[in-house]
Amino acid sequence: MIDCAAYVQTLQNRPVAVFGLARSGLASVEALIKAGAQVIAWDDKEESREAALSLGAQVTPLGEALLKSCAALILAPGVPLHFPQAHPIVKAARAAQCEIIGDLEILHRLNHGRKTVGITGTNGKSTTTALIGHILKENGTPCAIGGNLGQAVLSLEMPPQNGSFVLEISSYQMDLCPTFKPDIAILLNITPDHLDRHGDMAGYTAAKMRIFSDDPAQVQIKYPGIDERVRGCTNMKGDHNLQNASAALLACEALGLKEADIIAAIKTFPGLAHRQYHVRTIAGVDYINDSKATNAQAAAKALGAYDDIYWIAGGQAKDGGLQGLEEYMPHIRHAFLIGEAAEGFAGWLTAHNVPHSIETTLDNAVHAAHEAAQKAGKGTVLLSPACASWDQFKSFERRGDQFTELVNNLVAS
């Protein structure tokens, strides 16, 4: 766990409020209490409040009067700052003139002296973050990997002085980091997403662009193209993954690694679950879990990487639906639709002459896609939903895990 003593010393014995007690919130509570801070915490969920209480926090509802006594409000990234409207706790903190920050900002204010690589973008953040971490570890360079991927930043172990932080950063997290600027800043891409939280595309873009500073010492990797040096050295399919690998190559070179050592490490990177992950091959048909594709732009990457696709799509639709996927429709032999978006997607697919059926559930879709693909004797059964999972699943991970389980059960049966 990160030692936050240097930050706590700046509080002048004033308490810190923490609102939102999921992964990052509870990590903040624990790290701050271990460093000697008085922490006042709240969450709407009783089990989360009990977890904070067990860590030693004072658990009580937060309001303007209480926040006036606090040095800062550590806010969970999922709590709206501005749109569709500011959460009541945000309004109370502003009225109390209580600074609102996130856990990433606390890490930055420790002045820990380690190099920090920050990775943001609409798509590809997790893969690029994990790939950079993999390259560093394969070359014996210590690093701590976390943020929006894996562990919350304050639950990480501080790497040695020659080590680095490799952090995936969402637009929500960037909104809570007024002074954080990584040594190496990567912005992979920007396409419409989370517009309900940022108001419009301009607001979303502005949040992403905050990763860059005016400091000429900052290494900036913005909208990377494909570096020819990474062609042929990765098992990950698609130009987008070549772009991710290119960003990782440039970042690791900036950290002092040699090109040959970076390329060798990229070759051994297995990829991440739920991101075009090859579950298995059954009688010549590949089964691919791309559950992380929660919007059309992400699904496009997979649809462009395979032929003869038996496509499982649907869930909770994002703005724009399937717009932008027109060029990939010739790759699809049949679409199997699930979730809230099924009827809307069916209308769009009808207009584009794509065979489809509404299967409603993932279980039905997997079995129907399996039957169709096996009858053809070739192709790819691809879960790439182009939708959020929340209508039927707690997370895209749960959705992908169920897909994997269903596919593996096809063999068992």
C-alpha cells in the first residue's frame, strides 16, 4: 500500500472526507488512515459503510457543514461532477469550499520521484497499460500497474526509486486530478463515449486532453499510428492492437529500454481477457471473447479483424448504436442479438441486409451461434457486444466470463 504520510502532513490536522466506497474509495480510506489521517466516509451501500468502519473510518452522512471542516473530499470517479447534473455531495463540497480530488491526485502530491506513465483514450487503455507493464517486467524493470485497470492506485506497492508507475486513467479520473501530469502521457484515441457525464464531445475531449502538460520535459504520445517496427511481433489481431503496441514501444523507449528488448517482450504478451481473447477452437471454428467492446468503435476493431463472423451483439446501447459499422457488415454471416438493444439493432441490421435473430440472452445466443458456425464448418463466433453490460450483467467481465463458460461447456456436453 502507498504510504500517504507526506500528503497527510499537508492537511494541518484537518480530516479528509471520502465519498464512494468501492475499490478506489476503500483503498483511499485504508491508506489515509494508515498514514495517520482522520477519515470521514460515506456510501449509500451499507456493506461499503461497514467495510470503511472496519478500517477505522468515521462513517457518517456528509453535508456542507461537515465538509467545511475537511481539508478535501476524495471522490469516487463514478460520482458525477457536472453532468447530467452535479451530485448533491459535489454541490455541498463546492458550497463548503472543500477541494474535490481523486486518489490519483493524492499519489501525485506525494512527490515520490518515480517515473509515471499515464495511459488514456476511449479504447485500448487496458491493453496498452498491461502491455507496457509486461514489457517492463520482462526486462527486469520494477513497476506498479493500476488505476482504472486492476488495483486502485493507493493500494499499489511503491516501486523502488528506479521503478515506474504504469497507470490507466479514465476521463472520470482525469476530472479529479487538477495537478497530476504523468512523465509520459499517452492519449490513444478519442471517439464518442460517456457523453452523459461530460455534456458533449467537447467536454469529453477536454477531460482526456488534461493528461498533457505544458512542461517540455513531458513525453507526449498522442493518437499513435502504427510503428512499422511492431508489425509481425504481436499475436494480437487488428490495426488497433498494432497502434497499442506502437504506443507501448515508444513509452518503453522513453523509459530507457532498448528496441530489441521491447520487441522481444511484445512477442510474449498474451493479451487481456475480454479483449479479442481466443477462448478456444472447436472443429475449425474460433470462439472469441471481446466483451470489453462496449461501444461501436470498439466492436469495429474486432469486426475488422475476422471473416465469416457469427456475431453476438447487444446489451445496453450507447449513443449512436451501430453507426459507423457499415463497412464491416459483409464480414457477418449472422448476428445474434441480446439484451435491451436487440430490437433496435435488429432494425438497423435489416436496413443493412444482415441476417439476424433476436436471442434475448447470452446463453441462447451462444448456442445458436455455435450451431450455425458448426453447420458452416468454419468462421468465428464473436462476442463483441457494442453495448454496455448493465442490463443483464454487473460488468463486462461477468458477461465475458459467462461467454467463456458457455463455450467451454459446449465441449463438455
